[in-house]
Amino acid sequence: PAWRAGIADPELAAMNRGDVAAARALQADSAQASPLSLAVRSAGLALQSQIISEQQAVTGRLDRLYQTQLGALIAMIVVVAAIVAGIIVAVRRSLLRPFRELYKSVAAVADGRYGTRIPVVGPAELSDLSRGIERMRTRLVAALDEREQAQDSLRSLFDLAPDAMVASASDGTITMANAQAVQRSEEHTSELQSLR
């Protein structure tokens, strides 16, 4: 209380009046102010030292946490990379290989090798697709066989016809001739040769 009445209150009053020079003069001239100022400065320095020490401790803990988090982040990146690599390998095995197999078989059929069976491969959707393509292939083979049999039957009927028959394209080119037409053509050619 004596410090406050003798030092602090007059200094505060000078500051409130806006007389900064008087407030500083009171602080510098006072015999009581000097030991208190030293004590305040000493306490301030001790507090500053304690704050610096605490800052260093907190900074050290933050550095350790940062290192731990950095290590965890690197570990997570490695784990994610391993998972992505695993997914890529799984996709290649479960989808790309079956797709390639399916493509090779379909390409063979498209090239006219109709006896090539379409393998049932891959996951459910792909194997369903494979089965559907195989059904199309077997129907195609059956249709081609029927067409060939029909052509053979037509050819047999055409050849067995008692009259000479000739089929021609729109440009007049002869595309088919039955046995009677061939025989008559040969006879006609012989007659022409004998006339010469």
C-alpha cells in the first residue's frame, strides 16, 4: 500500500494528465521506486526465462509430434501405394486377362474360324457376356451349316434338272450351270468345231 500511495498513484495521475515526462521523472527520482523497479525487472526477467524455457519445451514436443506425424504420413503413403499396386494387379488378373482371352476367341470367330469356342472367363458380368457370345457363335455355326446344306440341296436339284439351266449375275456373267447346260455347251462347241 505504501508503494502504491507513494509511487504508483502519483505516476498514474501524471499519465492520466498526459504528462509522460513527469511520470518518468517520478519513477527515476523516487528512492522507493528503484528497489521496486529492480524487483519488478528481476521478476520480469525470471518470468521471461521461464517463458523461454516453456517455449523450448513446447517447441521440442511439437518437433517430436511433427516427426511422428511425418513418419505416419510416409507410412500411410506406402500403405496406399501398396493397396493401389494390389488393386492394379487384381484388376489385371481378374479383368484384363479374361478380356484378352475373350477378345482372342471373338477375333478368331470374326476371322472365319467358327469352330473356336468362346471361353467362360472372369467375374460374373464378363462370364455372362462370354456365355452370350458362345450362344451367338453356336447359332451362327448352325445357321451356316443350314445354309450350306440348303445350297448343296439347291445345287443337287439344279444339277439333276432335265433341262439345261444357267444362272447369271446382273452383268451377264455365268455364275452356275447345271450338268445339262454343260453337256449342251460341250456339244455345241463340238458342232462349231466340226463346221470349221
